[in-house]
Amino acid sequence: MNIIIRLILCWIFPPLAVFDKGCGAIAMVFILTLLGWLPGAIVAMLMCLADKK
């Protein structure tokens, strides 16, 4: 259930989904989200799915 909530957060507000990954991950996803919502969402989703494996 936790992964479902995290994937929903990846689409709504990507930096919030990677909050527990550290400051560098948050900054990278935030900058990509500012450049365009889709790149930030994709990177956040990849980070969340890579953590599950």
C-alpha cells in the first residue's frame, strides 16, 4: 500500500515523493520539476521504484 501512495505522490508533487531519499534527490527532482513537470515525475517514479527492488 505504501508504494501506491508513493506513486500517486510522484504524479501529484514529485519532490514530496522522494522526501526520504536525501537532500540531493529532493533538489534534483525539484529542479527537474521546475523545468517541466514530466521530467520531475519520471525521475521521482524511477527513484521510488528502484528503492522497492
